[in-house]
Amino acid sequence: MRVLAIDPAIRNTGYAVIEGHAREARALEYGTLSIPQSRSQSECLLLIHERIGELITSWQPDELAIEQIIYVQSHRTAITMGSARAAVVIAAAGRGLRIMEYPPTCVKLAVVGKGGAQKQQVAFMMRALLHLTETPPPDAADALAIAFTHLAATDPLRAHLFDKRKYI
């Protein structure tokens, strides 16, 4: 299975394409779509939508995995994050991809073994589990972790860990 995973944000959207199955996976591409502060929010959303479309066209993933929106202190931040997520979902849905969402705690549990893991721990584990030569930047590491979680969820022995995932 080939999975495109996204850690959505308005300025720094992490993305990853990995291929494999629950027991073995390899990263094909990962990175962060960084958009300068000088760009308006609407420009950011358009750029996110376009870049995700390009990744889908280039890599032809089987499914897209995305992080669920987390609780944040500010309504404004939640709306901005939701907008970035919507740009991703529309790009994927418009190309016929099934979209699965995972809570952040589920992702951390799948890759680190505890739901409250720190970003550095996630990045370190992604380097180790995917045999990367360098530790990925935080947003890219989160996207790699989401993709890895999606593949891990196909393992019948670990399926109970992913009860809170859902197709959207």
C-alpha cells in the first residue's frame, strides 16, 4: 500500500509518502510545505491544495491519512488549522482518494508506545523505524508518523489500538 499522509497547518504543512505494510515500510518522499508570512491565508490554502494535488499526481497513493484536529486554546487557531485541513481533504477527495483520520494520541502510541510522546521522540522513532539517514524535521516527522500509523492499522494483531480512527 502507498500512503500519502499530511500534518496540516497554514504555514508549515508536513507531508510524507510511504509504501509498504504493517511490518515493513519505506519512505518515498517527505518534507514540509513552508509558506512565508507575507502570503495571505487564502494564498496559503490555495498553495496547500495545489501542492497536495501535485503529490497525489506524482505518487498515485492508494489512500490519504491525516491527523484529526486537536483541541487548541484559541478558536482562531482551530479555525485556521481546520481551513488547512479542509484544503487537503478537498484535494484528496477531488481525486477519489479514501481519507482516514487519526487522533494525535493514537499516532504517538503507534510509533513511540505512549500517547503523550514529545515531538523529538516521534522524529527519532521515524528515523529508526523507516531506516532514514537523518532525523526528519518536526512537521515532516509527524506526517511520517501518521503514514506509519495508517500502515500499522492494517495489522490484525494491532487493530485494537486504532479504534478511534475513521474514514471521512
